[in-house]
Amino acid sequence: MKQTMRLDKLLAHTGYGSRSEIKILVKRGVIRMNDRPVKDSGIQVNPESDVITVEGEVVRYREFIYVMLNKPQGVISATEDTRDRTVLDLLDEEYTHFQPFPVGRLDKDTEGLLLLTNDGKLAHNLLSPRKHIPKTYFAEVEGAVTEEDGKSFQQGVELDDGYVTMPAQLVILRPGDPEQGIVSKIELTIMEGKFHQVKRMFQAIGKRVVFLKRISMGPLLLDEHLLPGEYRELTEDELLQLRQANG
Ligand code: URA
């Protein structure tokens, strides 16, 4: 059972304002606990068993949030930055007050699936190199990507720092034609997450990624209804699958 916590902390977490704002609500007599008006904003409450209402609305407490973002190009996967907009700048205050952070990184010019959460344990597990969570990327690559390239990726390629990648699966969706300036369209599934990994894997075979988008991470698939910059909370089913994949 969840332990007790201060009422003002619970309400602040749930988006009802700062502690001083909650004090004012208490003074106005609009906060009730188990149908009695609350007199002290610092009282201990049990979020699981006490029924709290603010102006008649039942407070739904939760500790963690899980947001699927379709990251657009031009924003960075960080919680703050002095120069660039971050993925957190895209979220409403309703979500940011939970202090979520991105689970892993996508490059500034990479689009696609990015999970944001304040659940440190789940994030840590998903990022653990021991877990080998598969991540699939859609990419457009200059020139012709071939089945031979697929074999190289299956065997592992040596990156610019000497690291040899784990086996990765390449699917050629449309072979490119350099003569006609047609880029190759591919999907690549990798089981690890080295810095700029997909771009560097193509660099290792002499090719250049010109567009990159993550389309899945473990059991999570990017919701195709989300335009770049849009987001939604994970469904219960997605969360369950993610927890199962995490072991
Ligand atoms: N690989 C890359 O090169 N960039 C990303 O953003 C993700 C994977």
C-alpha cells in the first residue's frame, strides 16, 4: 500500500498549483478529504484510500506519467538547453509538472518515437545495454542500399571509433538509384544505442543517411496518428507490454 504524503505535495504533483496556491484553496474551503473540509494544507493523506476533492472534482493521483512523442526535427532530446528548444518545451504544463525526461536520445535532426516519463526505474531498464531492446528506424539513404549491405549489418560493421556493432536487420523498402537521384528507403533494427549509431553504421559502408525516423522501441510502435511534435499518453496495454518487455 502507498505511504502517506502531504496533501499540498500531492495536489502540487497533480497540477493544482504551488503549495502557496493550495493554501489559498484550503482557506477558501474548497478542498475536502473524505467529505470533510480540509483545514490544513500540510495534513498527511493516503493517495490510495483517501478521497480528495477540489471544488467538487475528485483528484486522481498518480505518481508516474508515460508520454509517447513523435519528436520533430530541430528540437533536442534533453530537459533543458540554453540554445535550442527541447522536447519538454513541446509538452503542456499538465505533463511537465511531473518532471518527465526523455528515455534515450534522438539526434536533433531525427524524428519519431520518443518516450518521456518520470519513472526512472522503467527508463533505466529500457536503456540498459544488457536488455538489448530492439529499436527500428526508417531511413532515407543516398544512393543504392543493397542486400550485401544487409549482410554486412547482419555480421556487424566497424564504426569510426573501432566499435563493432551487434547484428542488425536491414529491410530494403525501395532501392535507390543514384543516377536518377532517387534515395533508398530502408528500415534498420538495432539492439543497442550507440551515439549516432544508424548514421555511423551507414557511414561504415560508405553511405549517407539523409532522413531518419524511429518507428519502434521494444513493443512500442509510433502511433501513426501523431504528427511530428504531437504526443499522447501510453495506453494501459502499451504500458503493460513495455513492463513485460523490461522483465
Ligand atoms: N541513430 C542515429 O544515428 N541517430 C539517432 O537519432 C538515432 C539512432
